[in-house]
Amino acid sequence: MQQKKEEDSILDLEKLSSAVTFEPRDLPIEKTDYSALILVQELGKELIPSSKYISRLELVMELQKYGEKATDCPSFNLRDLRKVDPAFQPNFCLYVVGSILLVNLNQIAAIILPSKVIFLDPESSQTKRACNTVIQLLQKEEERLVFPFSVLEGLLLTACLSVEREIALLEPRVMDALNQVSKYSNYSRLAELRLYRQKLLHLHSIADRMDTLLEEFFDSDFVEEALFIENNELVKRELGQLSSLDELKCVFEPYLQSLDLQKSICNGFLKALQNVERALMLGFDFIRNKLFTLDLLGTILILSFTLINMVVGFFGFNLTLPIYNLSDGSQYYFYAIVGSLTLILLVSIVVTILWMKKKEFLVFHENIDRQDVSSHSQLGDSA
């Protein structure tokens, strides 16, 4: 009986589920919801960029179609998208997934496909410059490479020019700061030099990471196998022949040399700033030691004047002294004793100061600063 009731309840549930139909509906997603949507800009062979909002899941599903065309290659997934996604912490990336090339160089994030490129965060100034550079390179039909590598060349050109421009703008400021050190120096000047040093270290780090990334990209066996497989559409030639990765190295070699040049410029300025900073710290330490000497001299003077205070206090007591009873003029002995002690102390102070100056225990701040720092700044300029 109980088993029959259970069967009847199951039949009722099946009828109810068959009668009820759920209509699919789209959840409203605002354009400001960056966790779900991302702004992208597509640029194809017609060279007309178009911007739109698309969900990350739809973007991944669209990119998986290109990955399926390449054999023996993993499919594109959300983890691959994070390497170029502006919502995550920016990281330098140059990676191949099937027929997809992921690029993230100096705040320029893009996904290069066989026939189009997708720029992420197209509203940034770096991405706008990169898009214009890519369009200019693609318009040169007689000289340009295949579409994907023309886009890669444009992105790399924009990233290198950005580093060169920042270093060129910073170079005269650093030179002026180094020249001003020989005239006057203080802690604010030292802070300015350290600020320039941090900027140069940042630019040197960017150039070094780009250089290392490109060398690893071109020297990687995985990249060569992933690019030059038979079904990979990234290397289908439109003009000329592209038979190996060595030919790509020859095309991108000037950019590697440019990055090496920028790194050497940064290294030269960093060495000069480091030498001048050490010279300033030595000068400041020398001044600090002299101030300690002056403090010692002041302590000696205070102890000397304490003797006068003791004499004045002694004669200030209302005591009957034998010397005062000798004559009426004995009351002036007090002034004579105090005056002679004061004169002796003043002469002793002057002699002590002259002796300390002769022994170079006392040196004025300007002389120390200019002599010491000017010599070290010359070393910095030569470096």
C-alpha cells in the first residue's frame, strides 16, 4: 500500500513538471558592471575600428572558435583572458594559444587573430596610439608583413616609442638636477634626485621586461611549434614567404636593439645619480660631525661661564670678608675680579676657535658642500 502511494506521488510530480514551462530570460547587465562586461575595439582588414561592450564569457566562446582550427593546441579559456584583461593586475605577456596571439606590452593589451585584432581598454591613450600605428603599418601593402605580425609590429613600435619618449623627457631634467648639485645642495635636492632615480628604475624595468619577453618569445621552441604548424592561420602568407621564426627575429631585431639602448641610457643615469647621492650623503655626514663639534664647543663655553656665575654668586652673599675691611676701595675688587675673569674667558674662547679652525675642526657648510659635491658630481657626469 505504501509503495503504491509513493508511485502515485512520483507520477504527480512528473505531470506537474511537464505542465510547467520555464521561459528563458536575459539578466539585465549594466555597462558599468565591469565584472561581467568588457569594452573592446575590433580592427579588421578593412581598417575601420569598431567599439562595443561584450561579456567575458561571450568573448572567450568566440575566441575558442579560432583555437579549434589549430591542431594539437589547447583551447582558449578564461585563464588565458586574464593575461590581457585590464580588470586584473597588468602583466607583460606575449603568448600563443592556437591561432590566437595574446599581447600585453606597456599598458597595451590586445588579442591578435588571423584576420582581426581586438584591443582591450580602447579608451586609454596608449591603446589609441597603438591603433593608429597599426593602421598606418597595414596601409603599406607592399612592405608590410602578414596581418597578425603587422599588428604585433605596430604594438611593439608603440610600446618602444613610449619608453623612448619618457626617457627623452626625463633626460634633461636629470642633467639639470645633476648640474644644480654643484651650486647648492640640501635634503630637498637629495629627495629630487631620489625621485628621478625611482622613475629611471621604473623605465629600466619596463624596457628590461619587454626585452626579456621578446627574447623568450622568439627563442621558445613551443612558440615556433605553435606558430608554424600546418593549420595555424596566423602565419598564412598574404605577401612573400615566412618559413621560420628566424625571419621574424630579423624583422623585430631593431626593436630589441632600441630596448637595449634605452636600458644602457637608464643604467648610465642611474650610476651618475648613485654617485652624486653618495657624495651628498658624505657631505651631510661631514656637516653633521661638525655640528657635533660645535655642540661640544658650546658645552665648553657654558661650563666656562658657569665659573663666572659661581664668582658672582659668591660675592653676592651678604658675608663679611677680610679683604673688604682693608680700605674703602675694596668694594671695587668685585668688579676687577669679574672683569678679569670675563676677559680671560673671552680670550680663551677666541684662541680655541682659531685653533679648531686651523686644525679643520670647524669648516663652513658652503665650502664643504661645494668642494665635496662638485668633485663627486664630475665623477657622476663621466659615468
